[in-house]
Amino acid sequence: MAFRKIINDPVYGFITLDDPLIYRIISHPWYQRLRRIKQMALSYLVYPGAVHSRLHHSLGAYHLMGLALSELRSKGVAINAEEEQAAKIAILLHDVGHGPFSHALEKVVVEGMDHETLSLMIMEKLNDECGGQLKLAIQIFRNLYHKKFLYQLISGQLDVDRMDYLSRDSFFTGVSEGTIGYDRILKMLTVHQGELMVEEKAIYSIEEFLVSRRLMYWQVYLHKTVLSSEMMLVKLFERAKQLAAAGTPEVVLDDTLSLFLFNRLPGNMADHLDLFCTLDDSDVIAAIKKWSRHPDSILSFLCRSVLDRNLFKLRLQSAPIDASEYDQVLEKVMGQWKIGPADAAFLVFCGEAENSLYNPYNEKINILFRDGKVRDISEVDNALIHQKLSEPVKKFYICSIRLPIEDQGKPAPEFT
């Protein structure tokens, strides 16, 4: 009897698993850990429904990969069974290296190492456990396989990763602007001269996809309150590291998170993958709850503020924050807390956020026209996504604790 299992997904309906090797990977504890890592970190503090996991997302991307490969094969693109299996495994594991709270704490828990690098290390370890059966998946993941379009489906301007997270994040946040016509885009995929492209009929669907992505970034991923909460999370970890370096007691906890956070593990990261793959959001929450009672007033305040959703006010603007404004707010924080500038910098800080609508100088979205010509999406006639719109949008922010009402009845600077 053929192997077959189904998963009921709220976005796509039934997702079919019909490969014993893929089911073995999904059943592995390192993959199951993704259930305990939220896809959108602290976004649920703004959008309460955004509590879906990394596992949700990876299964959704796996489903879309299957649809994409089936469509390409129906158009005569040569994809054998081994390549199909490898591409599905690669997309299934593309985010397996995410640590607790995903992008919010990337390079904070494990310094100087992004999730892509960790994902590759985990895939290589799983390949050893599976007797080398993931070798082709790793080649595709690293863009070393000669059929480039398989890699482009995993990592590109129009990959199934982006198609799923836009559809899924839109669904769970309730932000309809992120809804995309992924089914039509998949139907319009094709391969020309070894590269992934879309047919001319999909131009408007691609433009909708890119605009939806831009809207989701500024309305959801870089929403001012989401950004505030995630920067507070980063700041509390920076404070914990500072205190630990100074030998402050009760910061370094007797747990796995502290081993990574305070660099207490000898050797290379590859030697500690099994330990890393036990970390999830619950470890961070447990540490924050513990530190919320720490005698250091700044660390405990930051922790309680995140736990209780007493978030800092953040203002986004197109121009850099004026240094005199920052100094003015810093002075008020120092006066309110009776602390010096180094400590006050944990309670008021500046930064920048950036997002591109489309980057034609990176991985292009090529349109294949009926006459055989190929043009970039930003170069088609009457293009909505033209070169000028492709420039990245950068916004600057100042984020601060909520200041009290000033003297003489005038309000403090309003960070809204």
C-alpha cells in the first residue's frame, strides 16, 4: 500500500505527504521544534491572531513547491522524481535554522550567525542521519545544482517561501492587503533557458504580489508597535549581556539559552546543533519572566514591559532623527530615572527600517512574452513596478519610554 498522510491546513486545505523520507524529516525532533517558534515573533502584540508557527509556514511552502513542480512538469519541463523530492526537502528545511522569535533575535542568541547558515548545518547533519539522502536537496539549497530554477523556487524574488508567508501572514493577521493570487502565479510559472520565469499573462498578478509585499512590510512586519516591541526585546537581551559581562549575579541562568547567549559553549557551532535544536520561544519567555524580578531596574523594567505589553512609543519618519531631539529625550529619561546616558540609552534609542518594492539588480522577475522575448517586470510597457519605484524605502525612528506630562501643561514629545 502506498504511503500517504494528509494535514489539514487553514490556508490551503489538505496538504498531502506521500514520501516516507519527507515524513521521516517532518517527524524529526529538530523539525518538530518549529511548532514552538512563532512565525511572526511579537507581531501578536498588535495582531492577536498572528500566533502561527514556523512549522505552519514550512509545510505551506512545501505544498506550494509541489504545486509549482507539477505545473512546470505539465509544461514539459524535465523534473525527475529525485529532483522533485530534493526540492521539496530543501523548501521544507529552508527555515529550520531559525532560533527563538525568528528574525527578531537573529544573531542575538547565536552571535554572528544567520538562520540560513544554521539551516544548512542542520541539513548536513540530517543528511548524515539519513544515509546521504539529502545530498541533492543541499545542492539545490546552496544553488550548486545545474537546474537553477529549482533554487529560484526556494530563494528568489518570486519564490514559494514568499508566496506562502504573504498568504499565511495575511490570513492570520486579518490584513487583507497581503492577499495574493498565488494560485494564478503558480499556473503562469515557466522555465526558459534554464531559469524560472512567468508568462506574459501573469504581469498584473506579479505586480499585485509585489505591491502586497510592500504593504505587508509597512503595515505588519515593520508596523511601529511591532518594531517597538521587537527592539525592546533586543534591548533587554543587550542589557542582560552587559550585566553578565560585568559579573552581575542572577543574569546567567542555569539553562540552555544562557549557554548560547553568553557564549559559554566551547568549540564550533556544529558541535552544538543538537543543543541549539532544543531552543524555542518558551526558553526566551522563561528567561524574561525570571529577569522581570532582577534587581537591575532597567532589565526588570524592559522584561515587565514586554510581558505586560507596556510598549515604548515609536515614531517613524522619512528623515533621520535630529540629534538635538534625541538628546532632549535622553535628558528627560535620565532625569526621570536618575540614571546616566549609558543606561538611558536602553530606554530611548534611534534606528532605521528599510524595505524594497522590487530590486531588479538582485534576482530579477523575468516575463516571457509570446514572441519569445524576455523582459524584466520593471521594464514592461506601462509597468506599475518601474525602476523608480524599485528604489528602497527607508524610514527612521526614535523609540522611547512614555514620558510624563511636562511642566506648564504642555505635553511631552508625542511618539505616535
